Amino acid sequence: MDLNEIDLLFKELVEGQKKRMLALAKEIIPSIIEEDLLQPFDFPLLENHPDFRYEEGVLEGLLTARMAILSEIKSF
């Protein structure tokens, strides 16, 4: 597997995690939309929900790992 394939895998993982977060957020606040997840601090129910915060952390980890892969790709 080359770095470009790994980047595609990370893209899929990130998109899957975003969908997971949106589904969880909709359980907490049914009227929420995807764009609202960019600023969850505007929604105290999300900001203070431990499961949502955990999933948000997973997303941040995936994004960080993807940035590391992109950095490696650009260094070649």
C-alpha cells in the first residue's frame, strides 16, 4: 500500500467518523445539521456530552494522522 492509498483510507475513515458524529448529535439534538458540528460549543448539550466529546476526539485523531500522511506524501 502506498502513501496515496493510505491517504484515501484516511479520507474514508474521516468521512465515516463525521457521519457517526452527526448520527450521535441527532440523537442528542434532532434538529442539528452537519454544519453545526463545526462549532459544537454553540450547543451546550453537545459540548457537555461525554460520548459526543469522545467521538470528536476520535475525529481529531484521524485528521491529525491524515495530516502526517499528507506531509510525508509532499516530502517525496
